[in-house]
Amino acid sequence: MEATTFVLFGATGDLAKRKIYPALYNLFLDHKLSKSFTIIGLGRREWSDEAFQAQVEQSLHTFSRRSADDSASIKAFIKAFRYSVMDVERIEDYHKLLQVVEQREQELHLPGNRMFYLSVGPEFFGKIAASIQESGLGSAKGWKRLIIEKPFGHDLKSAQELNQELGKAFKEEEIFRIDHYLGKPMVQKLDVLEQSNPALQDIWTNQYIANVQITASETVGVEERAGYYDHVGAIRDMFQNHMLQLLMTLGKNDGRISKRQVMESVEPLLKENVVNDVVRGQYTAGSIQGKPAAGYKDEPGIDPCSTNDTFVAVRLRIDDVFWRDIPIYIRTGKRMKEKSTRIVIEFKQPFKRSYSAQERTAPNLLIFEISPNEGVTLQINHKDLPNKGVTSTIPVDLHFNQSGEPEAYENLIYDALQGDPTFFAHWDEVELAWKWVQPILEAFEEDLVPLHHYPAGTYGPDASDLLLAEDGNHWWFDSKPVPLAQRIPREAYA
Ligand code: NAD
């Protein structure tokens, strides 16, 4: 790891405390940080270095995956932290920061590699990037890099504008856009699982795959983010970024995954056809794990007339030689029955006329559990001898020992420090994703898609089940899949 100055905007914020400091601390314990490493935290509060260090230490006690009780380690880690007051709107503060950075670089004989991490609202990204450039902070002797957090725009146009602003100060290869789903250990293992196992590689095509289902369900509601979420919805908050990035990682390639190629091949949607392939949902009152839960419109801070989506289910197809004609279903929502992120690949079944109804077997399923548990399961059929020898399914489970595994932010910060762009959202992918989603945003805006309601604590609206039933499919692992016989047109539910 090269010696680096890590400049953190938003050092007093929530993300810094919960994720960034614990990630840096665990990298430090794993000897993955350079010995000559300094972190300059920036915020509006008037803090001394000591007060800042005490805050960082406190956050480690609360949020680090490994104990922060070893005082020698903590002391050695904390001494790398300095604090500087900064109002991101004032150019004078950047000049002051430059002095602090240069002083630290001299003290520690650092080569002038500078990592700028913007853990602040996206409205500041353009201003900060321009001020880094203008103040001379960006013209170090070594490399400079920028880490930013979603959201990258709220539609295609705003994303393009933001990217143009960033592009004036940083080249694309210097920008690391965090999508923390790409940092999750299971997602990082997907391409090697596919590439290094011929048995998997060979069946990763439309010759064998019947459909793919990607689910990210949350049990939480909007919590403290009501004002933000009510203007964003599941489509922008989860689907355009995390869900489409998960889809992109499934791409089949000879070498490294090309997420862009996958996104380029997703068949486009026309605004007037969005209603056929997209289900928009919003939760009403219900119960989560036995406790009553309010409806979305009764949540504090939410417009009582809101038509915002707290759930979306989407059917799409990838038009390339491996994926053509495979329906891919993606859903995500709040206040659902369980918290789970998983990908299920359902395989085709050989059709034999001679099979009687009893002889028909369940399809093979390959399940990638991403969170909260992590694992790979292959569901196969077997002869159940104690049960009169009937054919039934059995899961072949591979569950990883997660105890020593780095968390998403550790993987991502480490990769950015190494300059490895693999598990970040690149501009071409982000732009393609916004282009693909734009007709959905417009169709929602113009009310061309009905808003289906679902009680809190369920798997989403019935229309989401019917979307799959139209193709003779159902969501796997919901406790109540809609029987295939019920192929009621979804419009009937609107
Ligand atoms: P936060 O509100 O807790 O912290 C924001 C930080 O920005 C604070 O340190 C604050 O002092 C600083 N700030 C605000 N205005 C400033 C100004 N004018 N000058 C200098 N500093 C200023 O927010 P957060 O939850 O830490 O999130 C930070 C960013 O990360 C946001 O863009 C958010 O959208 C994104 N994000 C957060 C999470 C999360 O889990 N918290 C997840 C994904 C993305």
C-alpha cells in the first residue's frame, strides 16, 4: 500500500462514524494501510485534533466488527488523525487545508498521494471538486483520487451534469463511486465462482437457465430519511444503482466482468410499455415480526397524499448470446416480510411427454445469498427413502464462515487506495442505468403505472406475483407464491 494522505469531507457525519472509521481501523489491524498514512478529517464544528480523535475512538467502540479494546492498537491508529475546520463553500478553507496537508506530507515524508473522500451531501460534490482544483490541493506530486457516495444524480440529466462538473477536476479513472452492494463479500466472489468452476460456467447460459430473480427486501421503513426518500422512492434509492449493479455483475465474460456490456444489452423500455413490465407499490399499515407498523403515508415527514414508490418489481431481458429470452425479475422494497438480498437462478427442466404429474420434479435452483447471511445453495432433487422413496428437493448448502471477513467498506476503501476500479460504479454504467430507468421515472411521474398497495410485513403487492405468473413463474422462497392457475391480468388489481 502506498503512503497516502486521506482527506475526509464530512468527518463528523453518520457515515464516517458508522462505516468509514471502523473500515479504516480494520484495514489498519490487517496491516493493509501504509505505515505512513494520515487522515485529515473536515467538518464545520470547531474541534481540536484530540477531540476528533476521541470521537473516532468512540465510533470504533460502537461500530467496529473487531474489538477496539487493545489500547496499543487504538493509540497507534488514532495518532494518524488530524482535524481541520472546513466550510465547503469557502475557498479560503481549501487554502488552509492545503497548508495542513502539505505540512503532514513533509512531517511524514509522504510522496503526495491524496485521496479525497466526499462523505457529504451530493449537492456539494461539484463545488468541492472545483475547489480542490482551484486551491491547488489537486496538484500533488503523487496521484489524486476522489471517492463519492450515491446518489449520483436523481435522473439522467442531473447525473450527466454532475459528472461534467466532476470531470473538470478529476479524470474518470481517478473517480471511485461507491455502491456498497459491490463491496459485499458474496458479490465480490461471484465472478470467481463462475469463472473458476467449469460446471457453473457451462450452465450460465440461456440453454439451461429458465429465469433469474433478484430480490433486495428490507423490513425497515423510511426512518429518519423521510424528506429525502419521499422524492426518490425505491426506483432511485435502490433499483437504479444497487439492483442494476447486481444485475451487471451476473454478466458472462471470458475474462473480467464487463458490467457496461451487460447494461448496454438490456432491452430498452418504452415509456408507454412500462406498465407491462414494472410494478409500483407502496406499503399500508400492517405488522412486522408481530409488531404493528404504520402505513407509508402515516410515517412522520411523509406527504399524506404521496404516491411515492416504496416497492418496485421489474421484468427485463438482456439481448446477448448468453441471456437472450431469459426473463429476469428484480424487486426491492421497504417494510417487507424479511430482510434479504439474494439472487436465484432457476434452471430449465427437460420436458418429457412421458412424465406424469407425479413424476415431474422441481427445477434445480442456484441461490446466491448476499445478505444478511452469505452462501451458495444448489437445490437438487433426491429420493427421500424414509418418506416412501418419493422424489423431493434437498438443498446442497455452502455457507461461508463470515466471522473473519472484511465488511463492504473495508473492501472498497482498500481497493480505492490500491487504485483498483473493479468493484465501483463507473460513469458509463451509471449513465446507461439512468438511461434505462428514465422511461420508468417518467411513467411514474405521469401516473401511467398504477400504484399497488401492500400491507407492511408482506412480500409486496399481489401484482408483483402476477408479473411472474404471466410467464408461468413465481418468486422462489416467498411463503405464499401465487398458484400458477391464477393468471389474472394485473390490471384487474389496479
Ligand atoms: P450526515 O448528514 O450525517 O453528515 C454530513 C456531513 O457533511 C457532516 O459531517 C457535516 O458536517 C458535513 N457538512 C454539511 N454541510 C457542510 C458544509 N457546508 N461544509 C462542510 N461540511 C459540511 O450524512 P451521512 O449520513 O454521513 O452521509 C454522507 C453522504 O453519504 C451523503 O451524500 C449520503 O447521501 C451518502 N450516503 C450515506 C449513507 C449512510 O449510510 N449514512 C449511505 C449511502 C450514502
